[in-house]
Amino acid sequence: MNGKDKRRAPRNNHNSVIEIFDVEGKVAASGRLIDFSTVGAAFTVGDPLVMPDKFHARMRFLDKGVLEVEARGVWTRREKNTTHYGIVFDSLKRVHPTGEFKGHRE
């Protein structure tokens, strides 16, 4: 990391999906993941969200499988047609590893 980057962990660019869940466990919003690390992520959505203090989210990666996180929002930046959010993870758990078999084999 350079002197200007104050992140605690290096980020990897991604073009994956993030789903934000409401308190009832239903998908409240989905967005496009911009980058991801072991401690946080950034994503965009078209319509601005009212982010709760803490929330549950699911991220889908081709190389890592499906990850579930408990997270908190740390910044928001509104641009012309999108809103960017930065989140920090309170917990991170892999729920479906890559290559997991989900059907019947003969």
C-alpha cells in the first residue's frame, strides 16, 4: 500500500453481486461489488439506500463461492447515476464454496 492508502488490508477489484438483507431476512437491495478485502468492501447501487447501522449481506464470487457478512456502513458517495458505499465487516463466513456440488449424480 502507498502512503495515501489507509486501508487495513489490500483490496481486490471485483464485478460481483452483493445482496443487502432487511431485518426480516428478505433482500432489500442488490448492487455491484466494486472491490473487496478481508475487512471490507465497496459497492454501487442505482437508487440510494437507507443503510442501517448494522446489516446482513451476501456476496457471490466465482473464485470464492458465496460469502455472508455482518457489516456496517462507513462512507457514502453520491455520483450522477449511482451511489457508492463503503462497508466494514464485523463477521465474514463462507456459506457455499466454489465448485460445491448441488445436484444428483448418477
